[in-house]
Amino acid sequence: MKFLQDRAADTVEEMDLPGCDPQRLDRTYAQFAIVNRVVSGWRGIYRTRLRPRLSPSVPTTLLDIGCGGGDVPVLLARWAARDGLRLKITAIDPDPRASRFARERHAASAVTFRQATAAELMAEGERYDLVVSNHVLHHLGPEEFPRFLEESAALGRGLTIHNDLRRAPAAYALFFAGAWIFTGSYIRQDGLTSIRRGYTAPELRSTAPPGWTVARHSPFRNLLVLDTATAGAAGG
């Protein structure tokens, strides 16, 4: 059987276990800032997909769902401020451990962090111009996946981008070789598990409902995208 031919959908990441070591977990969240900055591709996503929708005069709202340690929304806020663009970011995570870490770690940032679910924001009647997530899709079970997309679409009124790992032997081999530097955390073992749980681009296309598109993004990423503004213009 070809290596990584099938998703390891039933595997569990250590950091997702309620009884995992809290110090290793905090170190994992801290090290995510390095991993995401280097290999998650958000600089390119910001430059090509988010920045064109921002304005220097009118605030744009953005929601990050499942923000973990909070480094991605902080980067987006920093890049927008550097470009003289007004971006108001809310970042949510239902896990109290992640939410606490993000609030404490980024207390001085302009990002609003909340321990909340997307469903709770929907109940509050919240809507956002942009909705994003980072490395959430591969965590979702078969019942959670469509609900997550439905909720993120309901919360957005423009562009929704879910950035996730693309399963590939080369990605696994490179991470296996390079992640040894991340000691005292769950980064290496959980990162390899995440790659095994990741979707290929064809798998994601077949799983996503109509209206969503899949774009391959470097390095070894899939972008699951819903652009309601474009769809509305096309339909009109």
C-alpha cells in the first residue's frame, strides 16, 4: 500500500487530549508561532487574498475560528497595520487552555480573543467581512466538518478561507527531518499525525459542499475558499 494513501482520520493528537501535560501544551502553543510563520503560508494568503479587500479608511472585520495560541491573527493584524489598513480581528477558540494562552501571550495586541464557538457567535447575531481558520479542518470528524463549514459561511459576508495541511509523503518526510528542533512540546509528534490526517486536494473537493473551491497553496497546503461576494456578482 502506498504511504499516506489514505487519511488517518481516526488518529488523535496528544495536545487534543484533556489530560495532556499543561506545560508541554503551552510550549506547543508558543512554538506554533514559529511553525506557522515559516510553513503555513499566511503571508502569501494575506498579500494575495486578504489585503486587496482591506481599506485604509473603512474598518474591515475578520474572524479567526479555532485560533489556538493566537499567533496567526496577531500576524494578520500586524501586517495590516504596517500597510496602513484598518482591520478589526476577533479570534475564538472553544478550548479554555488555548483561549487563556492566547489572551495572556498577546495581551498587548489589537486582536480580541474570546473563548467561544462559532455557534455562539451565530446566536449573538455576529457577522464578519472575512472569516479564516488555520489547521482546523483535519481535526474535524465527519459530522463536524459540514457543520463547521455551514457555521463559518453563516458568520461571513464576503470571503471565507480555511487553510489546512495537504497530505503528501514529501511533507511528512520534511517535517519528520526538520521538526526535531522543537523540544519539550507536542509539535513533532502531533505535526506528523496532523499530516496523516490531512486531506489531499481531490479529497477536499469531494468532501466540501457546492460553492466551496479548493486551491493548492505552498508549502503543502490546501485552501478551502468560499467567496460569497464573487458568487453574488456572478449570480446577478
